[in-house]
Amino acid sequence: MKIKSITTIAAISLLGLGAVFVNSTLIQETLSSVVGAEAYAQSSSIAPLAKKLHGKPVVIDIYASWCPACKNIAPTVSQLKQQYAGKVHFVVLDVSDRSSTAKSEAIARELGLSEFFEANKTQTGSITIVNPSTGKILAQHRNNPQKSAYTKVLDKAL
């Protein structure tokens, strides 16, 4: 029991240091090993997804125009959209302002992502990859511009 408390404290400390790091991959890997990937991802699955999302992996981008992390990962997201055009569903949920957030809530509701959106709408700069048939979250990264982190998961899902 004490070991879990110590690892939890270590994870919280690492989260506090997160603002210092430009690339959060190290933090994500450490958190995954300390508290488990599912705890970091907040939810291990999303279900049920709308039928129009079935058949292809789903990449969900929580975006805001004022978000530095979103600007940091924008080139990577653009490259992924080009590389996986027609093979992957890309869903952008924009939370830049009240109007765009309301539109994103409607899109999330239509796609079966309401609970996910509600739980993650404050996590701007995050990319989540979902298996549409199971709703399982395959990967979730925040402010990670490393294309290989996404292509490895997407290639395996395809």
C-alpha cells in the first residue's frame, strides 16, 4: 500500500513539472509505467461510436486556437492527415470559444463521443486514437509532436 502512495506522489510531482518540458513524451512514458496507461488516459474505452466511424481507426484532436500545445502538434497532425487520408477518421473537437465548443459538443454527440468530450475537453493539445469497433483507446498523447508515436499505433490498427 505504501508503494502505491509513493508512486502516486511521484506521478503527481512529474505532472507538476510538465510545464517545464516542451516534449511530454518522457512524462507520459513515466506516468504510464508508474500509474498505468489507462489511469493516465482517464478512460480505457469509448462506446458505442457512431456507425459512420466504424471500419477505420479514429483520431480525436482536442483543439483550441489559443493553445500553445495545439500549435506545437499542428504540423504533425497535418502530416498524419495527409499520410492516412481515407484510411483513418480524423475528428477535431474545437474548444477555442463558447460557439466552437457548442458545435464540438454537437459533433461529439452525433459521433458517440459525448462522454469522452465531456471528460477531455479541457485537455487541449491532446490526440487520442480509438479502435472504432471496440471503442478501446489505443493511445492518448498530449503535446507530443513526434509523428512516430502516432504512426506506430495507426499502422498496427490498420
